[in-house]
Amino acid sequence: FNAQSNLKTSEQYLRESEAKYLMLAQNIEDIIWTMDLNFNFTYVSPTVERMYGWSDVEMMQLKLTEFLSLESIRVTQELLSSELEKFYKHSDSESIVFELEQLKKDSTSFWTEIIAKILLDNNNKPVGIIGVTRDITDRKLTEDTLKKNQNKINSIFRVAPIGIGVTSNRILVELNDYIYRMLGYSSEELIGKSARILYPTEEEFEFVGREKYKQIEQFGTGTVETKWVCKDGRI
């Protein structure tokens, strides 16, 4: 009686676990998948249709060439083959994270983040690859926009006909070419140094810091007229 009761309890636990897994696989935004060592799908969660347009049954039949560019295939095979080689040498494998541009069923491209790991059997031998795919298209677009904006800012920083600098705790972090030409210093002579090097006296250095930060605290910006000393001693 106890053996039968334990068996029923185990079966019920397995059914409940399977139901929870199916609910998870069907409702998360990411795609859970497994492949064999020849890079053929052996499982794809049903959420694949929302991301790719193919059903899980259709996706299972696809080859890498049908949804990855040649460059993405090369990256995928190199990374996963490297992980397999590492496992065979050290019996150790960690999850790897990489980004790929992929194709949907309608041939539109989108960016994904892949988290993958070698799949082992009960004897600790590699039998495939298990992974998660996440759509990061919006994130990539944001990153690209920020990069373009940063490039514009850098261009303005370099060619502006006024001195522009960045400091942190009054340490010189970045200066544009105009300041170097104005003062006669090289970047090696200024970057990483205290801004004190620019001022003829300690009093002037302290005055500017005190006055500027007081204005910034009150108004968000600060404007101060001061004296700087060039490398050759000119004020």
C-alpha cells in the first residue's frame, strides 16, 4: 500500500512539474530551445511563433541557413564548437552570451541575445546544446542611436572653436584640441592632473571652484571669469 501511495505521489508530482514547465514555456517572452551537436533543433518552445513567425513545428525543421546570415552562422558555430572543445579538455562548460542578427519568417531582420550551454546526459557526456533566445532589437536601436549621438558630440568636441573640457573632482579628464593650442600643453601633460595646474595662484584656483560649484548648485550652471597660465608662463 505504501509503495503504491508513493508511486501515485511521484506520478502526481511529475504531472504537476510538467504542467508548470509547459505553462512557463508557453508564456515567457524568451524562447527556450535545444539542439543536437550538429546544430539541428530538438526542441523549441511555442513562444517562437511570436518572435519569428514560424510555429515551433516549423522551426524544428529549419536549418541555420534559413534564419541566420552566413556571418551569424560562423559566429554561432565557432562559439559553440569552442565550448565543446573546452568541455572535452576540462570536463567543464559555462553558459556563454552573445548577440546575433536573425531573420523572421517574413525575411525581416531583428537582433537577439543568445544564452547557451552544453547539454549533458546522465553520464555527463555532451549530447547537445540548450539555450534561450531574447529579442533585443529595441535595445540595439537605442544603443545605435546613443552611439550616433555620441559621435556627433565627439565631433563637436574636437572641432569647436572654443575650449571644452571635462573634469571629475577637479581632475582633468578630457580636453579638446583648442585648449591644448591655447595653453601650449600636450595631452600627456594635462590629462589626469589637477586643474590647479591651469591657475597662477592657489587663491584663484580655490575661488573658481567655490564660485562655480555654488552657482551650479543654485542654477544648474556656473559662469566664472578667471586667469589661466600657459605653459610658457603667459597669463
